[in-house]
Amino acid sequence: MASSRKSRSARAPPPPRTLVLDNGSDTIKAGFVTGEKTAGPRIIPNCLARDRHRKTYVGSELEKCKDFGEIAFRRPVEKGFIANWEAQKEIWDREFFDDKAPQRCDPSESRLVLAEQPNSLPALQTHCDQMVFEEFGFASYYRGTGPSFNAYHDIQAIFHTPRTSETIIDIPAEVILLIDSGYSHTTVTPILQGRPIHPAIRRLDVGGKLMTNYLTRVLSLRHFDMRNETYIVNEMKEAVCYVSLDFKGDLEKTWKGTRGERREEYLTGAGIAKDYVLPDSHKSFHGVVREYDPGASSRAACKGTVSTEDVLTLRNERFVVPELLFNPSDIGMRQPGLADLVMQSLSALPIGLWPGLLANIVVVGGNAKLENFIQRLQMELLERVPDECVVRVARPADPVISTWLGAANFAKHEHVEQLAVTKQEYEEHGAGWVARKFAAGLGVDS
Amino acid sequence: MNNFGVIEIAGTTTKSTPGWAYVPDTGPALAAGLQPANRKRAARNQPALSLSDLSARQETRIRKDLEALDRDNHKDTNIAIPPKSGRSRAQNKHTPNVRKILQSQKTFANHLDDYQAMLALAESNPGAAAAMNAAQAKPSTSTAATPKSASPAPTTSSAGGGSKRSAAAAKRAAAQEKLEQERKKATKAAPSRPPSPSPEPSPAPPAAADDDDDNDDNDDEDIPMPDATPLPPTATATTTTPPQTYPRESDILPAYPKPPPRAHPGDADPLLASCGVPPLPSDAELRALMTAAPLSYLEARAAWAGAGGDQARYPARVFCAVCGYWGRVKCLKCGGRVCALECLEAHREECAGRYGL
């Protein structure tokens, strides 16, 4: 008892190094913060993969894989939450704790800052805490919601707000509405002074995985059976898909017309059609996007040469797939689109906060890289909010690692000292106490 | 082993086992995680069918489609962890908790079902639920802003609570209830004190000792272990902020530091006046918002308007099943949508093949 009292009055100095982890469903973003120095992040595929030769790759070994045909994945993180610790431990072991690990880390002398998705299940949170302390034995640990780490950026720089040299950059940012659109879902989180407003967090179950699978289904219906080629379809999605600013018009342009009719726009491609050359698994292992070439097939027939490459002509597939974010009901999902999601989140808050939140909307996550995503969201929001409100939507330079960079800034900030829990504290008070402490967060007056 | 003299009494507790769980059957099932509208009895419950309503068969098909879209792989695969090659890190002994976690084969869906069962149990039988999530301090009993989450939501490890401990925990939970009632009475007696919107359970539940940690010796004696306060105690002290209007002095959202823009001759023009910026919420309101407890996984899911989340803002758009253009024509056989004759013919081949017509 005496020792614990002592440790509470004068806490041991914080460990010199912090491992910052954004443990996503698709990729882990990992790096170290030592003092003021930030190294990283490294992006590690968070999966066990097996290719068609039945060779298994764990985590970053996937880089060695060349042929992604018929590759199958096992993911330890489901819906953003670590569900299978057996697989997750294996990946973490290989990446961080083994002797030859690429990012070697000694847990007993490190602090772990782990980003999790909001609204997790308590049982999974407890599992996480128990694993961190009892299995890996980190000296100090904080588990916080990923979106709120984004408040530790210089947000106004993302918006290019004009400012003078004496403007004080406040970190954490005063007010943000953060949209995190990742692999398994899209969440909207209002954040005040770095504290997420929990009653207003809303989730839409549309993410990168659903869009990739939808593209797979559409292609399998119209072109080839791609159902076993998730990886290849995902590459295709990232290369060609865009958010349409004029859905009706674009759909009209890509329609072939009634029977016998071939519309001019359809034949020329109207700037929308693109050719995608599939990898053949012999010489090429990644697909290539090409401008649509209307006469290609007839010319090949004239020459009598049969092209050996498989070419997909993508027309409305390019914008119908990301459209799911804005209209999930297109595939029968009973959920509102992203703009309505933001409005639902706002309606849980006093109207006095709306102007601030609407003027500071930041979009992070892999889907934010979709072309025109920001513009479409801004357009739809302007239709829904009062005229007087300024709506600004922006995304950081690299939306994928934004949460990680925020968490790294957080690891240097004084807040981490208030929030982190040491191993001694865990051993003394138990997992329940730790969970409550993390759930309580910063409070207001600190 | 004689269980240290503790006699187990049969009750309505649920028992959790890896992979599946006994669940008390209380009333209609809660909304499922992915696609909550359960319209099994749609025909019976609806006064009249309208054109836009889907048949039960279509509903099932959509649900199955969505489930398929939610999968990681097309086929079920079982990728085993490759054997460790030349690993020097010694296989240290796992603690019981870790062993249990590592061996658990539960998926997220299983965990979600468990959680829902726990919530259902908490609604129907609060005592048993309290026993289940042994000594879980109720989150934010005093936060008026979140009445939903004030129910004894299982916020920590429930799997840890074995039947061995349930009897003691139930007793403790009962004691805590009593204590809380007393506390409520006390606060009623002192009406001048506004409710403190602090996130942590208010300072007096000594009964809520932790026994999530598997220290068995900890269970025998009820040492009152007050919750650690992550904040300095002065912070939770009741602050009385009189409601103010914008611009004002706020501790949480400080006012804009620079002087306001210069006056313009048109400022007084009634035609140019806007309705203005709505007043910022008071500090007390902000405080309550910022410290409110998190919603549960299902509560955070956005849903359509309407009672059962059943009413979309706009009618659903329909698309051609073949080419993806607007679905303007209905197939007479299956009711699927196509755009025009060419696609209808393509669809018919498939449609006939599908049903053998």
C-alpha cells in the first residue's frame, strides 16, 4: 500500500519512447515518438493473407507478395475493433516485439498510444487493455478514440485560413467536425477542445470494404467473374472511382441508349469511360488505367491480331460505387447518406455550436482520397444548412495517416500525462478502473 | 473444492461461453446490427400495402446481398497462423485473462450479440445484470443529458464475472443501489445544489469496488476502494455559470481574441440585418455535452427517421440490373428493374434461367 501511495504522489517519469498505433481494419499506422522527434509512420497491412500458391503472408510480409490474384485475407480487426487477438498478437509480435522486427520496441520501456474507433463494445475494450498490460507489458498506455486525435493538428492550416504571424495556433483545436471514412465504416464526430461529444457521434456502415465488394459484384455481373479478386478490384477502385458532382448527368452520359441506338456520348466515352487493363499474373501484377479508346476493338479485329490483355471498360461503375456514401439506399441500406448523417449529428447539439462545427469540417480516412469527395459533401451540406452558415470542408494532405499524426502530436502534448495509465496503476486498480478512466477522458477543466 | 462455503443459487443470470451464450428470452428481439428493420410481419402490421413497399422476399434478398457485401472474402477461408520460424522470443506464460482472450474464437458479431443480450437482461432484470457485470460502477448516473446510457450498461469485462463471484457481487450491487437511493434523497433535500455533470461516478460509491482483476483474495473482503478521480477534485465541484449571451466570457470556448470588425454604415439597415449568430450554449451545457457518456455501438448507428427507422427522406432510387442506368422498366417475371428493351432481353435470359421458366 505504501508503495502505491508513493507512486501516486510522485509518479515515475514517463517512458522515453512512445509507440503510436492507429490499428485500422485494413492497415496499421505505426511509428515512434521520442521526446520531440517523430519517426514514421509505417503503414502495415493488418491482415494475414494467403495467395493462390497457399503461401501465407503476415502483416508487412505482404510487400513480398507479387501476384495478388485470388488472394484471401484474414483480418483481426472487424468493424474497426480488434476482435481476434490471436491474429492481432501475431502481427504485432512480428512487427514490433520480435528480435528481428522492423520496428523493434521494448514494451517495458515504452508508452503505447492506441487509437480506437468510437462506440466500441466494452468487452472488446477490456480485452484490449488486458492484452496491452498482461501480455505485452507496456509501461504506460492510453487508448483513445481515433477521431479526437485529429484535433491535435493545426486545423486552420488545413483550411488555409488567412492569419498573421502572431496568431496563436491552439492545439487541441477549439472546434472541429471530424468525418472519418475508413475501411469498415464512416463516422461523424464533433470535437470541442479535443474532447469528442459522445452523444452526437454517428456512424454510417459504408466504408471502403463495402464499396470494393459492390464494385466486385457489379463487375462480375457485367464483365468477368472477379469475386475472388478482392485485392485487384480494390486497386481498381482506388485508381478509377470518383464522386460524381452531377449524378444524373453523368449517368445520362454513360447510358448506351435504347435498342439499336448508340448514343454519341456513349461511343466517345464522354470523358467518363476509362479502360482498365487487368494484370495477367505473368508479366504484369498491377492494373493500368488507360484513356478510353473507342475504336480499339474494331481496329484489333481488322488487323486480325487478338489482344492478349484483358481490358475492362468502366463507365458508370466509376461513380456509382462511391455514390453509396451519399445514397446508401441505392443498395437497399436503411441508412441516411453522409450529408444527412452530419445533420443528424448536428441535431443532437445546441444550435449555437452549428456555425463553428460547419465551418471546420475535416475529412480523414482512405475514402477521403476519392476525387471530388470534399466538393460533393460541401455541396450537399449547403443544401441542408441555414443560409447564414459558412460550410468549409477540407481534408489533410494525407488523410490516411492524419489520425496517426494527430496521435503523435497528442503523445507530445501535456494531455497524455493526464490520461495515460501506468502498469502499476493497472495492477493496483484493475481493468475496470482503467476502462472508466479512459471513458471519462479529459474532463473539461484540465 | 467446496467453493469456500459459497452456495450458488439458481437465478436468471446468463452464462457466457466462448462462441455462444445462453440468453434469456424476453420479448421481441432487438434490432439486428447491420440491417435493423425486421419486417417479417410486414404484411400483417401494415394497414395497406403501398406501391413502394417491398415484399418479404425482396427484403430478404436485399438483406442477403448486404451481408455478402460486408464480407472480407468471397469464400469462407480459414487462414491459420504460420508456424514461427526461428523465433527467439521465449514463449512466456500467459495470464488467465490473456489465455482466455487468445483462445476465444468469437467474432465481432458474437460480441455484439452478447452485448445486446446483456442490455436486454439489464432492462428486464437489473439485479441480475448488476451481478453479471460485477461491480460495474454505473456510468454517469448524474448526467442528465444521457438518460439512455444511464442504464446499467455493461461497460467492462463481463466475461470475467464467473458464477463463483455472482452472489457476492449481487449483494454488493444491492448495497450500491441502496446507497445511491440514499444519495438521491440527500440531493433532493438540498435543492440549491445543481447536478454535477461530471463523467466519473459521483464520489461516494465505495461499494463499487473493482473486482475485474482476477485477484481472488480481493473478493473475500470488501475493502472500500474509491474510484480514482482522473480530474483534480476542484474541477468537479459545482460551478454556477449564469446563462450568458454571445459574446461572453466562457472558460470552455473562449471568445474571439481580436477586436470586432469596424462598423459599417449599412449595419443598421433592417434589410441587411441577418438573423445573427445563434447564442452559444452556456458553459454548463457545454460541460454536460463534453463529459457525457459514450453511446453504445447500436445507438451510434445512424438510422432513417420514423419510429422504427423506416422512413427514408426520399423514395429509393432504382437502377437497371444490367447496365446501371435508371431502372425504368419492370420485369414481369421477377419484378427486377431494367432500363430499356435491350437490357430487358439480357435480363430475361438470366431471369428465365434463374427460375426455370
